[in-house]
Amino acid sequence: MARQEQAFTMKEIAVNINGTGDMDIFTVKNTTENRVYSDANGVNQTRESDEIITTCGEDGIIYFTNLNSQNVIESISDEIVLDGAITSVAVLNSQSKVIIVSENENCAYEYTLPPHAKMNKLLFRSTCTIRQVNCSENLIAIVSDSPTFHVLLAGNTEQVIAVNGHGHNVKSAVIDPLEKYVCSSSMDGTVKIFELDILQLEAKEVASIPIQFANIKDDRVLLRCAWHPQGDSLAVQSKEGLIKVYQRNSWKRFLSLMVPAGSAALSDIHIVSFSPNGQYLAACTGSKEVLVWNLRTAESAASEERFLRTCVRSCTLAYEALALKWSSTQNTLVVYHAGGKVVLIADVIPSHLPSALLSTDVSTPSFVQCSKDILEPDDHESRVEAIKASFGFGSNVENNSDEKVLLKPPTASKSQSPFQPNAVSHGPVNLLQWNLLGEIESFSAHVDEEDVRDLIKITFVDRSARNIKLTDNYRFTMASMDENGAFFAAPHRVLDEDDQEASINQRLQGDDEAKGYICSIVYYHPFHSWANNSSWYHQFSHLEEVECIACSSEFCAVATSLHCLWIFTTSGLEYALIRLPGRVVTMTARGKMLGIFTQGPNERLEVELLSIRVWNDRCRVQCVTKGIYPSSPPCFDAYAQKDEKEQVRRQNMQHGTLEWAGFDEHEILYTVDSIGCVQALCASSGWHWIPIGCIGNAMDKSPKDRFGVFSLGVNDDKLYYIPIERGQKAPRFRGQLRPVPSTFALTTATFPLTKASNTEKSPQNLIWQHARTHHRILIPSDSMSSSRVEEEKLAQQQAEMDKVLILMMKTACVNEDVTRCYDLARCLHLEKSHRIAEKVVNHFGLHHLLKRLEDLYLIKFKGSESFSSGTTDVAVSELMVSEPSGERKAYQKPSVSRPLVKNRDRNIPHHEDSLPIQAVAPPNPFAKTTVKNERSDSHHESMAAGSKTKEHLGLERLALFQSPNCKRVKK
């Protein structure tokens, strides 16, 4: 008979990376504890139970996929991560445990199922590589690269049965559903059945079946046999293109399944699997084919053996299969192949054939049975009510209004929980802090065989610094770190049996306080101190709990649940206490600056920037600025209608939420929201937020195409971040390995879209460069010294901005736009830049504009009389139509308000011009140091020989443009 060519309905779900791996399926009930399985990717399900697919691979990550929603459960798929590949995984559903195998350590570990996955114990350690683990209700089979495999009792894993009998390495093992036999396949060309004696912990060989494979020693040949769900038969791959089914106890062959003629390639069969009711058998071949046979249609022969040559379904995969499972609740076949993807084959059994699932008697619900008794409404009455509704009255109108009120979704709350910037609390690696200085990791280690101790490890990016390891007796959950020390905090918690009552309970709790819990505590550990007892801790009252912390070289800040902000010195002295306008969301500090983000009852995110310095100042805490934090609104579709845009605007849930905040080396406050928008708060913008750009041009992408961002910090005008998958809160780690950070250059960024060719400074990002440079002048930070190096760096940045402005002036002169050219000249910083701009204007023959620039030069750099901007704009606008009089107009000098500079030694503000400040003039930023000597030598030679040519370097070349009205005459 010819094979029926009917294609599968297939869907691939990417999970692990390419390579080896394994898969298992288990069922969970939709209880409150298991809600994380049913709510996959935010899709709430109402089923009583869900089937979960768990996979592993060479990336060392265990992924969980909901079979019903066909989505990867992102919230728990990174809770179990190991160093190196995970070769096999199996779920012990009776105890809610998952068994995983580490290839690097040759160990099998037992973990509790998520959520809150945690390693329970080490089940088995082997001297060679462990290939497979298989579980039943009460037994665990572990196969390694040896002729002996082991069977462990799930209730007491210390009881182990060593199964011997093969002459070569065992490739796979499968346990009988009745847990009486275990079947194993080996490289010696046999499949052996062993009878297990649980009481005596022994295994006895009862049958041996020969098999024939051409490449049986290849690791890609898995040789996975299958037991019938009731355990009455065993399916074994016999030879190329042939499967034989043996009867239980007698071990006689009664059915043979053959690969039908006309298949892609006649190859060995690697994996076989029975359907839940045992009426169908699926197999995966070495030629990447998936075949399904109907066991009821087997043909009878002269002997007692039956043959089956017809398949009911078949398809081809892109990679070789690693695991094959049937769904117990759906007509779906699940295949996991070497491409790192799970293939869901829906409607695997045609509708005209019996189902592959177990038959169950399902009673009809009462509301379905009584549905026929409901009377249909009268047609005449319904027409009358419809006519009434068209005029705005009647019962239908009232019903519709009631339905609209009932169906109206409640407004979602936008309240944001407190969080620590640069913290990674999701996943197997718990980083309390990870920034550009280093990381603080909290983990548990086995000191002895049974003693488990909580530790904290501080690792610095600077390899010359010595890493620090501390004992975590308080179970810290928050941390902040700067160059001088680390600040830790632990919230309220109830005492458990792991706490040492003598060392913790008596030390932290007084006689008057209630026993049985530990109050919130903060702890500071300096990195370098001249005193030995410089570390300190502080315990808060049982009425308030620590919610967020921050530290710098000047102070340590703590925000509590009572909306209070405590300020401590780095020695533990209580320095200040203020009340916050709402609940804290996050905090960040650097130098003497502290940025606080709070959310009040109106759910609006507010920001307050404080200046704190430990000194004999009258005002210990100064408010620099405060206001509302501008969240990024959603982007509009260019083809959307006005009503659609207004509807999107009213949906506050689509606005960006704050995800990171931090300072740079110049104490400028930066933030990154969930959309990826980078904003900065600086003094040069009047303490208004400046949108700098979007990471990855997120605003130009749909929400489903955007990726997440985990920010590390800003340094040297670059934002260092880790791109993460959508829906993730933090990057995935593999043990001690950390991903390489990416950089987002704020120098070349533009808002809202950054072009790929925007590698140099352009007129768009010149706004941010001006704001950043002048913030350093208006608000000098403690970390920025007034040395000659800083002055040279500042002058170099001003020269780079002047170059861009002069190029824009050249374009304006070509277009004869003198008003724009004059406005650009007013933005120049350096005196030499202004002189070069005059040469550019003179080159294009704009003499009347040149006179304006000369007056501007006297005002900016010589202190002469100035003029009002309004009169100048009107006068310059008339340059293109009429010639002004030869007399120079006199203008009044405007009153310029200079900022107040505060003396660090005295709390008396004074003006900048009150005392003469003697500054060292910085060197010429336009001179090229590489040709300095050559220029001086050539200059002397040209003066002596009367040379008629002159070399122009730097911005002086910009003055040598060709005039649009005349040509350069060669002499």
C-alpha cells in the first residue's frame, strides 16, 4: 500500500541553542502557587491543568514552554542555569522535582520546580559523562558512558541499584510503567530487559534482543525504546527501517512496523514513542523524518506475527530529533530537534481515525443540558424594541448602557514598586549591584557536607584591586557601591531555624522588642579606611522598613516605608532626616548629589535632586531642583486616524516606566525607561529634562520588535548596557560568565531617531553637547579638578563644537541666509573661532554681516558696548534688501545676571567678579601637535625667503572657500 502523503500542521518554538539536549513533558494544576505556569507571557488561562514542556541544551539553561498557549514562560525559564551544557532533563512529577545533568561536572542534580527553583541535593556523580536520565513515579534511571547504569529510588536516593550485563557503553534506559522492569540499549548491539528487586536492590537480566545498526557508536544514534502506557509491550528498533514490538513476560515478537516504500531515505530509527492510549506509535529516523503508525490496522500473516507498512502521518524536520513525546490532553506530537527548537505537530491523528488520547466519560454541564429549555424571544416584540432603540429609548437601550458599564475595564494602577538600580534579582545568579565599578553577588556555599553558609562576594572591574568576600549573616537583599565602599540593607523578616539565635537575635533585638523577627538593618563596609573599626551597621525600628538605599563618598541614604529619608555619614553618624512627598521608587547618588524618584497618591512620578555635604554648613541638605519626571509617551502610527491617536494617548499603560537612574562622572543625572529612551537632567537646560536618544531606535519599532535594556552606567559620554530579550528583567548568566556590555554613544545620538551614518557631531546632537559642557561650568563637581588637563579638555570640546558651527555658517553663507549665520556666530565659544568665522563671511562678500560680527566680537571678547538682540535681528534682516548707513549704531549693554558661586570653606555666597580670578590660558586647541615643529620651521623659512604662500591648518582652512562670484587667481 502506498503511504498517505498528508502534511502535518507544524509550529516551531525557539528555546535553546543548536546542539545536543533533551526534553520532557509534565502536567501542573492551575493553583495559586502554579499560576506562573498558566499565565504564560501575560495570557491568563482558565483551564484546570496545563502541560509544560521543559527543554535543555548546550547553553546550560532550562526552558519551560506552555503547550496550551504555545509560548515560552519567560518568568521562570532562567531560574535554572548551569555552567556548561545540560545533556538531559527529566521531571519527577510525583514529587514536583526536576532532574538535570551537568556535562562539565558529570553530576545529576535534583531541583524543585519553579517558581522559586532551588537545588535540593546532588543525586549522582559519575566518573564519565552522563548521557540520559529517565524518571517514573518512584524510580530514577541514570545512564553514563559505561556498561553499567544505575537506578535510584526517588523516595530515598541513597539506595541505588547498579545494573550490569552489557559488554559496551549503555546509550539509553527506560523504566517500565509498572516499575518492575527496566529496558536498556547498548553499543554492543543488544537491548536487554532487567527485572528490578527493590527490596534487595538488585537487577536480574530476563531477556536480550539483538539489534543491527550501521553507526551504533555514533552519539547521534540515541536508541530510545518505548514501553506501552499499560506496560504490556515493548517497542524496540531492530534494524534499518524496522521496529519490532515484543509481548511482556514472554518477550515474543508479535508486531513489526516497517518504514513505507517511497520515503526520503531508508535509515535507522532513533526514537520511538507510544500514544497515551497505546493505539498509535510515533518514530523519528536518522533521515530527519517523523512517522506515525496505527497499530489497529496491522496485517495478519501466516504466522502469529503481524506486519504494518502504512503510516497515517509523516513529515520531515530541519534537524535530527533529540526527543519525542505525545501530549496527554491534545492531539499533538511534540518533537525537540538539534536546532534548539520545539516542534508542535497539531492534528497528528486525522479526524476520521480514533483518537490517540485516553477515553474519559465527561458529563455534560448543567447549563448545556438546560439550554434547550430556554424560549426564544418573540420576533414581533424584538422588532418593536429595535424601533424604540433607534429613537433612543426602550429596554434595549437600557440593557446596552448597563452592559457598557459592566464591560468597561477598570483603570490599571501605574504604581511602581521600589527597586535598586543595577540589581539582578531574577534568575539563578543574584547580583545585588552590577555597575561599571564591579558587582556584588549574593550566593550560598557548602562549607561542610551539611553546613550551608550565605556569602557576599564583591568583584571589581579593575583587576589590580583585591576582591572582597563577606559572610552574609543578615541576608541582605539590597546593595549600593561606589569607589569608597559598599552599602547593604535587609528588610524585615521572620526568624527561621537557619538563624543563629545567639549571634543575631540577641544582638539585633532588645528586651522591649517583640521576639520572632528581625528588624530592617543597614550595613556599610568601606574599601579603604585609615581606621580599623570603620564598618558599621544600624537597626531601624520595627515600625519602618528599608525600601531603597544609595551611597556615595559623602553620605549614605536610606528611604523607608514611612516615606522618610535618612542621611548617614560614611562613619554611621545620623546626619539628616527629611520626609519624602511619596513612596520611594528608586535612588541614586554620586559625590554630593542624590537623586530621589518618588510616587505620591496621584501616581505621578516625581524627581528631586539634593545636594548633601558633610560640613559645617547652615543647610545640610539643599534642594537643587525638583519636579515631575516626564515619562516617554507611546509613538503614533503615521497612518492612524486622529481618534486612534487620541485613544492611544489616553492609555497610560503604554507610557514608558522608569527602569534605571544614575550619575556620570560630572554628576549629571541620567535615566532610561522601558521604551529605551535616555534622558538627562542638567543645569545648562534650566534643570529641565533633555531627551538624548533611544537605544536601538526603539520608538521607530513596534512594541513586539523592541528589546529590553539593562543599564550599567554612563561614563565618558557613553551609556553601557546589556541588551536583553523582551519581557526579561535582567540578562541571563551562565555561572561566573558575564555578557559583554554594549555602548550607546550619547555624543552622536539624536532624538527620537539616530541614523546609522551619524558617526560624527552634527547639528542635531550639538544641543546635548552644549548642555553637557556648560553643566560642568555652572555646577563644578568635586570629582572634576581645576587642573590644566581639565581646562585643556574643556577647551578642546568647545573647539569641536565651534567647528560644527562654522561649517553650518558656511552653508548659511552659500544660501545667503545671513540671519541664521549671525545666530550661529553668537553661539561660538572661543575667540579664535570667531575670527575664523569673520574670514568665512568675508570670503563670501557679505561685508555688512561682517560689520555685525566685528561688533559682536567686541562685545563678547573685549567687553565693549553691546546691543539688544531684537534690534539686531531687525537690522540684519534688512541686509539683503538695502544698504545701511555708514555710521555704526550705538546699543545699550544688557544686564547679565551671573550665577552665584559658593565658597566651600564659608557659607557666604559671592559673585564671580568680586575677586579677580587669575587663570592660566589653555593652549591653542586648533594647533596640531604632530606638525608643530614643522610649521614653525616652515614659517621662519618663508619669512626669510619671502615666500608668497602660507600654510593654513585646522579651522583656518575653512576661510579658504571659493567665492561664488569670482574665481581664485593662481599667481
